[in-house]
Amino acid sequence: MRDVLFLPLADGVELAVAADGSAAVGDKPGDVVSASVDVVAYFAARVALLELLSVGAEARAVVLQNFIADDRWEALCRGVERAGRELALSLPITGSTESNFPTVQSALGVAALGTVASQRKRIGMTPETARFAVIGRPLVGAAVLAQPEWVLPLSLFAELLVSPYVYELVPIGSKGVFYEWTGLLAANRLRFRSCSCPLSLFSSGGPATAVLISYDPAGEPKLKQQAGRLFFPLFAER
């Protein structure tokens, strides 16, 4: 099941909603991972936007729930805008701030809103003949900041999104590669198969530092060229 909510609007168009939350990551003394507020917002927005775009939706707006502090709002917006720029998007931002009570740890919620034609959802499009790969390394916490060279660039994600060889893209979340793999098989009514990969199958992908793709075998050389060392094949048992 993809992490996107679909609600009917009119004339075959649906509202698509994707969200992400971040806690204990920021610039407060009680935070577990130290990071600037704009970086926290960038990665939270990244998750929500990648989820939305992966299912074929067009992003329309972003909603922020700021539980950090009132004076962090502008920095949070800068982080969201950075993610948008890297995806060639310019999105309006709205939201709310907890300004009644101070918090000892940072917390943030981000929702991305979009629309998609019912017949153009990018779900259930993977054939039995597809191959699979993970693009980027699943990273979480301090490792995201320490190993930026292994984080899937949003510009590369945008290329994969329009590649004629890619059937589906699934951002890797906190449950890891194997969880997303089994979900992709189920969504396409493909029989369950075990798999292997040079990466850990069960490590958290944190803020969508990697994506699972299904693709046409004919496009493998081109996809490997595009992704470079970020391309990790996922071998499915036949």
C-alpha cells in the first residue's frame, strides 16, 4: 500500500495527500540529532513530495505543522522551497505553529497536496518481466548528514520520474527496502519472491534517501549510466 491518500474531486481527478513527520532532529538542546532547521524541513518536505510525485500526482501546495518555535517559520519555509527548486517546483506554503508552549525537542509535520487523474496513477504498472533496483543508500539520523554522497539527489529522482524505462518508483521509508519490495509486489499482484541486494534490506531509509524502482530490462544500461554508483540491483528469485 502506497503512503498516499486519494480523495475524489470531480471529472476523474483525485486529490492526493502525502505526509511526513520529524521529531528530535533539529537545533534544540534536547534533540537526538543536531541539524539546522532549514535542513530538517528540506528532508521532511522531500519525503512528502517524493511520495506524491511517485504515484503520478502533480504537487500543488505544502502544509507545515511547526512544533519548534515561532521564530523558525522562515527557516522552515526555506527548507521546503529548496526541495521544491530541486524538483523544479514552485509551491505555496501554509501551516500552523505551536506558539503557546515551548518544546524541549524539535518536531515538524509536512503534508504535500496534489492532484492526479484517476487513470494516470502510477500504481500497479510493473509487469512480471520487470527488473528492480535501489537508487541511493538507505540512511537515517546523523548518517544522512555525514554521507551526502549516498543520498539520492532530487535532480536524479526527477530524471527517473520521466524515464521511459522506469515503471514505478517507491521511496524507501523507515521499514526498509524489503518492506517496500513486498508492498510493490502486492500492489501489482505479483507472486511473493525473496530477494537479495548489495544493501541491507531492513535498514531504515530515513528521509527517503533512496528509492526502489521497477524497470524495463532494455533500459538497464541507461539507468546505470544515470545513477552511477547509486545504482544497486535488487535480484528477485524466479
